[in-house]
Amino acid sequence: MASRISRPMISNKDIPEEVICYDIFPRLPFKLVVSLKVVSRRYRAQLTDNIRFATLQATLCPSCPALIHIGRSGRESSRYSLDVLSSTPSIVGVPSLGLDFLGCPIDNAHFHILASSNGLLCIRYTPYHIGPLTPPPIIFIANPATQQAQPIPGAPQHLDQNRALGLVFDPLVKQKFMVVQELPFTITNDMITEFRFVTFSSDTGRWVMSDTLITTNIKPVRCDKVVYASGVLYWDYGEDLLWFDVSRSVTGSIKMPWKLQESNFEGWEHHSIYVSNNGMLMCTTINKDGLTMYQLMTIGDHCWELKHKNGWKNIMETSGDAFQFCHSMKLRNGWQKIFCERWFVRPLGLENGRLVYLGVRLKWKTPDRVLRYDMDSGKVDNIGKELGNAFDWYCAFGYRNSMAALPPIEVPKLQDGFCDGKSGGCICAIEGNTE
């Protein structure tokens, strides 16, 4: 009988350990990196609680390999959990889909993802029952890959719970995160709006009202989604895009691409913004004619560039089987009109710059069926998933598994806590009506 090899692996003397641990391993997908911990005790030590490795992995691992959202575990369940949408689920995911790592009661509350940035999530916890003794909502900063989470102090007092939230996190720039919320103030006759920005930074632990503001004719309608791309936060205001460059404290706005083309969609139109794997902002629109993808060019004046376009006729001819739950539309005369009248189709997000995830539902009667559209081939696949129930409308965010540790939140030195309350210094001191 051959003798056993006593060591768990034979080292490769041609490749230095430094290169293996800090150049090769950080570039691998999260699940593969985690599985390497069982190879040897040495590698387990290198991959666990190693700030240098975690920072490299957060930056070098595949960019935006998936989408993530929070929904109910089943049609009849009231329990929320994470869900990861990916074309490679065997290598992209999180250790647990449960929310127990947040450290709060999870059976009697709503949970929503507010923002995502380089592996970190902002998650809002809201108790079901509202009353005098009900605790206020909690905004968590969380990393589901490492199962770490901590509440953001002062969030209930400083954030409008009905407005979207932006998250900024760049692991290699500085070990800190920022949350940003825009605040609209109507100036005259609901036509001119002044936008200001309230921010929280983990390295100061303080809430501050930014001096940056913009006065524009954007209608302060509900904004459900904010995304972060290459140092800039973007708010989707339907017909307008509001942007805020955090590092330069510069803001501006641009019309959405269909408004610049003076195209007026009627009735059946949905769109969404998200970030491509090259850090560019993308916008997908869906209407009765088909699917269109635009990219925002930021060199010089902001402008939209058409990246992809396909009509429903071509999509159905290529992938009619994926839509068979829509009453076998290929066999019906006038199927396109019937499809547009009966079904909502909305873009959920973009994976790897090529795969567009779509939610398709019978108007307000069924959960979203999740389809995946390949821009290269024009083919649609039904991935066999549903989102929530007929009354939920979930936002999905770009997600990359990151082993980066949560940046510590500093405790302010001021005696009165996380804001100074002076005019212009914090949202607490602002008087006026926000929409």
C-alpha cells in the first residue's frame, strides 16, 4: 500500500506564496475563495480576518457578477430573506440567505435593500406593528458575504424613510462608507425644485448637510432607486436623472434618453438604471415596441449612447418558449397588443454587462416571473424563479461578493452626538417643507 501524503497539499515552488495569496486568490469568485479555506491551515489563516487580502478581494474579484434583493421566502410566508440572481449560482452567492446576522427580530418586520456598493448593502428594518412603543426603523450597513452588520447611528432622526438612499463604498480609496439622501424643496408652483444632500460618513460618525445644491425643473416624484458608479451617485426621477459627485461635491441633472429624443411613451413603459461591469451607468427601457439599452457617457458633457435595441417580434421569434406562461402568445393573432395590455415587463438589473434580468407579471395579479435576456444572442431564458407575491414590487441591485470588513463607525467627539444642530450643519436645523 502506498504511503499517505502527510501534508494536505504539495506546494508549488514555482509560484511564490505572496503571488498565490495576494494576486491569484483575490481574483477568484467568492464561493471558490471560501472553499480554499479547507485546503490547508496556512491558507485558512491567510483568507480569514486578513485586512490586506479582504481589501484586494473586494477590488479584484469579478465585478457585479450578480443581482441581489430581499423578498419573502414564499408566497404564503411573512419571513424575509436574501436572494441572489446569477447565471453562475455555483460560484456566486452568500453563506446564508437568512437575515439573522442583522441581530434584530426577523419574524415581525419588513426588510428592504435601500442601496448596494461594492459588496456592502444598506438594509432597512421596519417593525410590522406601529404604535407608541414601537421602536423606530433601523438602517443597517451590512456585508452578507462575511455575515457582518451594524446599525447606522442617527439614521431614523436624519433620513426621510419614504425617500431612496445612496451608498458610497470604495475599498481601495479609503476604509469608510457614506450614505447620502437628496432632499427636494419646492421653490415655485411645483415647477422649480432645489435639491440638497444630507450625508453620513463612517470616519466622522456625523450627519452633515452638504453645501452642494442644485435648482432645476425636475419634478420631485418618488425615486425608488439610487446607484453608485465611478464616484458618482445617480437618482432615477423618471424623466430626469439627478447626479452627485461625492468626492468633488458637484451635482447636476440630465434628461432620460427618451425625453431627449422627444419620445412620449404612453401607458406601457418601464425602465431601470444600474451599473455595468466597466463602472458605467446603464439605463434599460422597455415599452410596447421592445427593449432598448443606453449608456451614460460622462466625458465632457453628459450624454446618452445607444448600446442595444431589439423588438418584441424578434425576441418572441427567438425565445417564444420562455413566454409560454403568457397564454402561448405565438399562436394568437395580435399577440403583441394582448401582451402589452395584460402584462407588466420591467428590467430588474444587469449582470456582467450582457445579461438583462426581466420581471414579467400579469398586471397586479401574480408575482414576477424572472427571465434573463442575453444581449449578444437576443435569446431569453426563463430561470424558473419568482419574486415575492402579487402585492410586492422589489428593487434588485447590482451585487459583488466582497470579503471587505465593515468600516468602523467613529464616535463623534462633540458632546451633543452625531450632529451639531447649527444652521446649515445638519438636517435637524433645516426648516421648510420637503416633498
